[in-house]
Amino acid sequence: MTEPRLIEISPVTRVEGHGKVTIHLDRDNRVAEARLHIVEFRGFERFIRGRLLWEVPVIVQRLCGICPVSHHLAAAKAMDQIMGVDVLPPTAEKMRRLMHYGQVMQSHVLHFFHLSAPDLLFGFGAPAERRNIFEVIRQNPELGRRAVLMRQFGQEIIEATAGKKIHGTGAIPGGINRNLPIATRDRLLARVGEMEAWAMDALALARTYTLDHADLIRDFASFPSSHLSIVRKEDGALDLYHGAMRAIDATGAAIFDGLDYRDYHKVLVEDVRSWSYMKFPFIADLGPDDGWYRVGPLSRMNTASFIDTPLAGAAHRELRAVTGGAPNNATLTTHWARMIEVVHCVEKIAELLHDPDLQGTDLVAKGDRRAEGIGVIEAPRGNLIHHYRVDENDQVTFCNLIVSTTHNNEGMNRAVKDVAVRYLSGQDRITEGMLNHVEVAIRAYDPCLSCATHALGQMPLQVELFDATGALIDRAQRGA
């Protein structure tokens, strides 16, 4: 037997934000514990207080440089309610949707090609110097070129609707501050056909990888779980911008359905643990042990009754057929789901660009002022909740954010433990390639760690001191 050891993966690479993984091995080199730690703290829920309501949709984008549009739109939807607006003018609604589809498209393309493709193309245990986007471009220049140009197209959609590619100002409380000029529309339409063809090729790549590696994917960081998203209220279709909340268990049975997302706090509870700055939400009726769930592309494929665009709809039916219509709980299938959503976004972009409402001039609605607003959207990484209260001086007095990565916190930690046990337990020599398997499990969720680092009240803190052999020397704890 050997002495107990502590293995640390710090930082976790090819993700947005800063995190680390700690893996404790016992004297028999068996994994005793493995955890994903979020080690940065942003505190937006605190310092947004006191800011004026019309500033919020712009300020909250600073949470993240990868998914600012998602925060921009979720906050704007919350501020719509505070302004007493439940129905936007058609131009405002459709401009926001166009912005959102551009955001989801570019974010998914970034993750699939730049962050995950090196693992999928070269192998989880390939030398570290090969697992990067530059090697992808060197080995397959056309694939690399498409990755860059597809993301560029999504960013141009964002620029056309939000004013800037990053940290735009398009969505304002009650509507939008611009429409889409004909010249811009025509320029974007000229590229839609190419984007659709490339998106279908990327979907084929992800689908083929998933089916060709079915044995690996079935056993890799896969476990039964509940799933949550919003779906279109009328018929349960996939709707990334607006809808009612639906949660299903691992068998597909409904936990709740048709829930007005403004009532999210009646069904979800946020737990805090001592070793992470990221919270652990769970479904209240099921409790913290059984009530955790997952969100994101794969969860949306599981919760949505269907997809209303033809190409993505057919792909969705094919994915569901793999499990006979039951929820798919295989984590790495998320890459296939993600590419289905890219196709869906391109189809929706084409549909909206042909809509004359985008050239309308009725941009903002008004209503009777309210004190509270809740905006929910399906961000690229999953369900995103923004909740605000505002006083009579238009200043924010309360803010609560539940971001996609926070929803997935328990799932990611279970994935880390599952892979660590499978690939590290009993090994006398731990290689970098083995450790990358743990990171692959985390990357499948496309976590945005910067977005997820929030806490309410006093954050419990536990510090453990280990010697060079991995033996615990001392422990200090505060605020448990």
C-alpha cells in the first residue's frame, strides 16, 4: 500500500472561467473523493444592487465574454415585466429572437470545434500538444476554416441586432432599440445557405462520432438524472427564447410541466456547500439527494416534444430513436444534441431574415409599472434565470441569478467522480492523458465558470492543509 495522495487538476482547461478538480486517492490508490471546485468569485448578485433598471441588461453582460447575449436578453425580459410589458411589438420580439439564435449558434460552434473537437478527433489520451484548435486546423484546414466562419456569421447576427458583437445594447426594457436594415438583411441572407450546409456537415460529424463510439459513450460519465428546460407553452416544442418550464425524471415522467417561469422559486431550491463558490440547485419536492437535475442541449432534446424546423426536427427524432424515445442520459451525446441546435438556429435565422417585421418601426411597448421581474431563457449551456426587484427610484434592490452551469453543478461533480473512479482507481502511475478524461467529462457540459460564481449571504469556507504525501495536517472551517 502507498500513502494517501491528493491529485489536483488546476486549472481545468478549454473551458470558460477558472476551476480546478481535486481527486483524493486512498492507500490502495482507489478514488475516495473527487470534486469540481469553482475558485473565483464575481458577486454580481450583490453589486448590481443600487443600479438603475435600464442599466441592468448592459451591465450583467460583463459576467461573461462568451455568453453576454444570454444575460443581456434574460435581464431585458425581466425588465420588460417591471415596465409592465408582457407582449413585445413583433419587431422587438423577432429582433431579440434573431439575436438569440445568432448567440446560440456561435457559442455552440466555438465549443464543438475549438474546445471539444481536439478530444474527439485525436482521442482523450492523445498528447497534450495535439489537443488544441491549431492542430485541428493543421490536420483538417477546411474544418478549421468552417469553424471560424460559422462563428463569425453568428457574431455578425449579434452585431446586426445588438449593435456590437460583444456587450451590445440592442435589448432595452420593453423592447429593442433598432430594426434590421434591408442591406444588412440581404448581406446575411446571402450566407445562410452555406451556413446550413456546413451546419449539417457538423451535425453528421457529431452524430457519426456518437454512434461509432456507442460503447464508450454509454459508460462515460453517464448516469440517470432529471432534466429541465423551458419549452413552447402551446405544444411543448423546443423554444430557446421563451416558454413554460418542464422537468422530467430519468424515465421521462413529468415532474412538473407548463410552469410559468416566474414561479421558478416555488419549485427550485439553491443549496450551498463549503468547498465551492457555485450553488447546487435542486427540485424542492424531491429534496437535495434526489432532486438534482441537468440542463443544456441534451436536456432540451429530452424535454422538448419536437423541434419545429424540418432539418433539426428530423435530427431530433433520430437522436430520440437511439433510446426508443426515453431520455438519453449519456453525457457525451451532448455534442450531437449541440449540433442539432446549431442546425435549428440556422433554420430559424433564415426564417426570421425573410420576415418583413424585422424592418418594422414599432420597437418599444409600455405598461403599468411593477416592482419585480423574472426573465428566463435557454442559454447555449442551458436554462438561465434572472430575478430582480426594483424600488420606486428605479434602483435594483434584489438580484438572484441561476445560470446554466449552476444548474449542472451536481451533474458535473458526479461526472468527475464517475470518470475518476473508472480511469484512475488502482493505477500506480497517473498520466496526463488519464487526467484529461476527467476534463473531457466537464467539457461536455460546456461550463461557463465565470457566470456561475455567485453566492447569497455568507459563503461557507473550508480550508484543508495536506503535506507532501497527501496526509491531512489541519482543517479550518468558517460559516458552515
